[in-house]
Amino acid sequence: MLEIYLSLSGGSIENVVITGDFFSTTQDINRIENALKWASAREESIGEKLSQVWRDDMIYGVDVPTLTRAILLAKENQVRL
């Protein structure tokens, strides 16, 4: 299970939290979250930022395209208050 919490500021990712029931390290998750902070919330930018920090099995069973799609889904389902 992979859960992504996302907050946007305009067209940029202000903050992202990746959590769930998966195998990774806190350092790797922090690296991913920090790479996405203030990145454009567009698919190409998200994929590019993830590719810059990604290494094999950073999140076991997940790859850059899968994580990109999950982030975009979180963006689409974002609740605006």
C-alpha cells in the first residue's frame, strides 16, 4: 500500500508525504520528498525530479512511472479547503 499526501501552492508541490506499507528507508523517502518540494506539479517535472534521485528498489516494487502516476492521482484527488 502506498499513500501520498500532497499540498500545492499554485502549480507547484509545496509539500509531499509518502507513507504506507512498503519496504524502503526513511532516508530514501526523505530524499524523494525533498526532491519534489517546490517542483512543478506537472507530470514531466515530477518524473524528472524523481529520476534525478531514484535508484533501483528505492521503494521495493515501485518504479518512477508508478510513483509519478500515484503523485498525479493524489493531485487529482486533493481536497481543497
